[in-house]
Amino acid sequence: MKGKRAALTVLGLLAGAAFLALGIWQVERRAWKLDLIERVEARIHGAAEPPPPPSRWSAVNERDDAYRRVRLDGEFLHRCQTPVQALTERGAGFWILTPLRTSDGIVFVNRGFVPSDHRDPATRREGDVEGPVSVTGLLRMSEPKGGFLRTNDPEAGRWYSRDVAAIGHACALEGGAPFFVDADATANPGGLPVGGLTVVAFRNNHLVYAVTWFALAAMSVAGTVSVLRAKRKT
């Protein structure tokens, strides 16, 4: 009996320590998330600046660069525009991802949304502006592998995420930027694609998780104390 109580005491203390550690980790994650949200808000409403140069491409990351407001100058390569499945406030359709040739190299631009019946470029020729253009928008991180629980199928031309490396490879455009830019709401000729539909949302349930882990830690300690008290009585 004594051995069983000792084992329960050790297990209770270990469980309490583990739950406490998880609670502290969630508190730290919450602080990190709040800092990220504050940074992103500042970037979205900040002045447009040049995108990271090629020398920094390998260091671009979500924490320091995502949703930074940037401005690019270049020329669209419309022959390589790629429709990527999208679900937006305007309904289901496609993002039109088009490479922009800049002085620093290729940067893909999500020019905006088109409904399903305008997936074919022939239905929206007015929007495919030729020659030098300037684009302002938000820097986004690439979305590798796929989305909508489906894997990208380059050979069939079916794209479910904005995986710029894979799309660039499919278009024989290697060495482009590892990020893309969501164009702002500046209207395109003919009205399509429709830009400025970026949704900025971060899940922040860390406080709830932290409270849950701390409660479990308290319950573990309380259970251990009960075992010890029962041991003393016997």
C-alpha cells in the first residue's frame, strides 16, 4: 500500500510540473502572438517601402516580414499567370498569381480575385496591362504543398495554394523571391482581378490554453496532497 501511494505521489508531482510547464509555455506563446499582432498592424498601416533585396531573400520570415507594405516596379509576365483556388468574401473563384520582372529579379504578385467564370485570361484581357507597372501591396510568405486539404498538381495546372517556388518551376522561372505580394485595392482595367482582399487574422487562444494547463496543474497538486494526507491518517 505504501509503495502504491508513493508511486501516486510521484506521478502527481510529475504531472503537476508538466502541466505547469505547459501553462508557462502558453503564456510565453501569448506574449509572442500579441507582439506579432502589434508588429503586423504597424506594417499594414505603414508607408510602402521596397521589398527585401535578393541578398536578404534567404532570411525573409513571417515574424519580421509578413504583411509588410511594399512597392514594386517592373513588368508583368502574363504568359505565366497562374490561377490558384480561392474562397473569399466575394465567393469561390481564383487568385491570379502573376510573376513581375523587377530589377532585382522575379517577384510573384497576387493581383487579386476573379470569379470562376473568369479563370480564363481571354475573359479579362483588359486587366492584363502590358509595359512598366507599379504595384503596392502586402508581402506574404509562400504557401508550400497545397491547401483546401488538397495537394497542388502542377502537371494538371491545379493549384490550391500560392506556392511560389513550385509555380515558378512550372513556369520555368527559377530563382525568384521566396515570397509573394498581395496587390492592394487599386482597380485594374476592366475591374478584374480584384485586389485588396487580404484577410489578416491571427488565432490567439493561448490564454485559454494557459488557464486550462494551470488548472490541471492545480488539480494534480491537490490530488497529490490528498494522497499524502491519507497516508498520514493511516
